[in-house]
Amino acid sequence: MSARNTLANIRIVLIQTSHPGNIGSAARAMKTMGLSELYLVKPKSFPDEQAVTMSSNATDILENATVVDSVQDALAGCHLVVGTSARHERTLAWEVLEPRECSQKITKQTKTGGVAILFGRENSGLTNDELALCHYLVHIPTNPDYSSLNLASAVQILSYECRVASETGDSQTKADETEEVATADAMEGYYKHLETAMIESKFLDPETPKHLMTRLRRLYGRVKVTPSELNILRGMLVAFQKKK
Amino acid sequence: MSARNTLANIRIVLIQTSHPGNIGSAARAMKTMGLSELYLVKPKSFPDEQAVTMSSNATDILENATVVDSVQDALAGCHLVVGTSARHERTLAWEVLEPRECSQKITKQTKTGGVAILFGRENSGLTNDELALCHYLVHIPTNPDYSSLNLASAVQILSYECRVASETGDSQTKADETEEVATADAMEGYYKHLETAMIESKFLDPETPKHLMTRLRRLYGRVKVTPSELNILRGMLVAFQKKK
């Protein structure tokens, strides 16, 4: 299943959002990450010009958004419900997950059915009745001294994590970038050349070599020089040697 | 080292930001994740009322922001420079990392020195000269059909990943690879010196430079040269220059 299909099964549910601008920013955040299904539970003002402005051309998300009167209506057809929580609800019986772990669970679930992620009111979050509808809670880690995460920023981070989880799920078989590296022989040729040039220039005294070559081998060994880079390094040495 | 100290060593550098509101939103995004050091390179308008409004009480970040005239000035004292890129720069030799892997490298580096994350202009990103200053690029995965990630959203996601990495890094207390890396200033000094020596030796024709410096910057940028290795490289250049 492609990332696209996986992400299409994730529904973002915004509950009683006060600022229509936040709905627009959330739509933009969703779309950048490939999410498309937006449900709005009793938004204060929608449709609204400010939402359109803040959506920055993610207007299709707004046009296709479903406005409903109750959270239950927003969950129709979903098999997994995740609630976002600004607090670490440690005293409660809910399992509180980090975004990363949560997104992995969400991605797994999308292969067989829909998932809803609930975002509460800007000021007061989710009510206890809404929390009771959730299978898990997810908490985005924040600075304990300033946890003022904007609604759209929370949507952005969770959408991003869902995208990363869906891509990772897809392509564990990523043909790992096999950039060409100069052969060991070619590097040996360079080290000999470098040593000669250093002796000629009197930078290296063969009587007291002070591990210079060892240190330079370590340096260039770490970098994994490509064949074309090695050509530059050797050409430069030739030029330095010729210099009158 | 606590997450707090790790995050204090991460500098967010915004280059020629057009919309002051984006600077404010970026400050808020940083603060929610515990980052505090903001550098602004030639912002179009700063200080600005709109920045304050959008910062939502993260005004301390704005008040302490450092405004500079050049990217080089914004990198003073940083040992690792990471550039954000909207495109997957597959054709270039830069190593392009995912935010997750990148944040792990950043967190490791913060244990011994400062790290700068560069964000380019809203419309055009980073210039080639700015890219050349970076050790790595980081690319936030987005919807290929709509990759319109807001500047502050990009700051939010990378700050979030840095926070998660620093919290994870804490619990692992991995003491490995804390080797010192030469500062960006010191590397710039080396590149200038190298360029001069190459021109003197006629290896580099300033009229037709053929990306030579760019390629060498990429090579040495990848390797993370230590201060003592840099001494060797510079000493060698001096010897090559003196050679009769």
C-alpha cells in the first residue's frame, strides 16, 4: 500500500475551533503532508474568509471538509480514535503515546480501516466525554515552561509523523544510496603522492615523520573520497609540485 | 547533559525573511520546543509589530534575536551548519538527511559545540553560496503535489525533531564521538587560504573556476575536520606556497 492510500485513511477532527484562521492553517499543514480528510465539529465560523486566506491554496481541503454537530458523527466509519492532549494525562487510565509510536500504530491501522485524530478547543482541549471516545491519547513533547503549541502546529507535527511512518512502512527496502567511492589502490596512490609532495616541500621530514601520514590517512579515510574528488586532489598536488 | 543544555546550543538562522509574521511564528515554534537562539540575516522588517503578534508571548526570543548582515556572521562559533532544502538535491554531492537522522547528528554535535540550522527565503530558499557553507542538508518529506510548507512550520518540525532527539539522547547517555570539530570560521579561513594557494599554483584559474571551491568545500565539509587536522592542512599549504 502506498503512503498516499495510507494517509487517505487518516481523518483530522477539529472540535469547536474558535479561530477560523486556525482551520485554514490546519488544512495547509495537512495537505503539505498528504492528508486530505478534515472534519469540523461545531466550528465557530465556517466557511470563513480567514480560513481560505490561511490555507494558502489548500482550499480543496476546506471545500471537502465535513461539518458535523457531534464528535460521534465525526467518528463514523473509523476503527481507531486518537485524542491529542496538551497535558501528560498521567493520572488517567488512558495510554499516552509519543507522536512517533502513535503514528506507527495509526499507519498500521489505516491498512484495514479509518483512523480519527481528535484536536480539542484552542483553550481547553478535549472534554472528559470526548476523551472517553479515544483508544489512545497522544502527547507532543514541549518545553515545560512554554507549551503554547498552536492548533495548526500540532496538526502539522502529527501529520508529519504520520507521513514519515507511512513512508517508512512503505520502503524499508530503500536501496541505500551507494555513492561511488575511490578504490583502496587509488587512495594508496594518492597517499604516496601526498607524502612525496610533502617531503619535497620540506613539510614532512622523513627522519622525524611525527605520524603525519597516519593522521592524513585517517582524515581522508573518514570522508570516503569519490573518484572525481580524488582527481581534484591529485591535480592540485601536481600543481603545487610544479610551482616555481 | 540535559535536553535543555543540548537545545541551547542550537541556533536557528532565518535568511532574508520577507514576512515579519513568519519571524514571530518561528519564535513561537522554537520556544514550544525549548530552543532559544535566533539569528536573523537581513530581515525585511525587524523589529516589527506583526512579529510580536505572531510570537504569542515568545517575545523573549525576539528581544534576544541577533540581527546580522551576512550568513557568515550568523555562523560565528558554530561547528556544524545544516541547511534546509525544499528540494531533494539529488543531483548534488551534498548529503541530504531526513529530519530524524539529522536531529540525531545535531544533538550529538551540541555536546561539544554550536549548531546552526539555516532557513532560506520564503520563495527561493538558500542560494548556492549559502548551500556551500553547509555540512549537510535536511529535507522535510512533503506531499509531492503540494509542498508549500510554511517557514514557521519547517522551523516547528525541525525544532520538534531536535527536542525528541535530545530527550532520546539523554536517556541513552551515549558518550561516543565527542571529538572536537573545527569551527565554521576556522574552516572559512582554510578555504580562503586553499583558494589563494590554488590560484598561485595556477591550478585554479579565477576566470574559469569550474566549481572547484564548491567541490572542495563539500569534500572537507563531509569529513568534519578536527582543529589539529586543520593545523596540518594549513601547515601543508604554507609549505607548498613557500616551495621554490
